[in-house]
Amino acid sequence: MIKNIWLILLFGSLAPSCAHSVHLIHTSDFDGAVPYEQGVPVIGEGSQGVILGFVTQSDYVDDAYNNLLNQCDGRVTGITTKYSTELGFMSWTNIVRMEGLCVSSSK
């Protein structure tokens, strides 16, 4: 019986586990917003891997923002930013996802 408990504890500590946590959702101003039908939705994402506290990338938010802007030939309005973390075994991944509405400069 004791042996089974130790095996369960050992397996539980070595098995990879995963969890997901949303930390923050932010919405920018809607200055000069247009109806949704007049724009095109765009999405930009960036991620940062962290293993044992060591960071693999520190400019992932800038990458997500630049990715969002590069998809639009006009201006992006109504940007919503979601910051979340995916937890793993002795590591985690910080994720930023930005969504906005691309309004063409010709409109």
C-alpha cells in the first residue's frame, strides 16, 4: 500500500502538467472608430518562453504589435490586448494576443 502511494506521488511529480491563466485584458480607445463592416479584423501574437526563470525572448510584446501593424495598410483602431500564461513543468510561456480593426487609408 505504501509502495503504491510513493509510486503515485513520484509519477505525479514527474508527469508534465499544464495550466493556463489569463492575467489581463486591455482595450485601447476607440477614437475615430468606424463600423465593424468598414474594417478588416487583424490579429498579432507574440510569446516568451521561460525555463527555470531564464527568458528566451524579451521583446515579444513589440513583435505582436508590429505583426498587428504590418497586416494593415491604413490604421488599426480598437486594439484589444490579452496577456496570458501557459504553465508547464518547470517552465511557462507568456503570450500576448492583440486584435484590432484595420481601417484602410482610402476610406
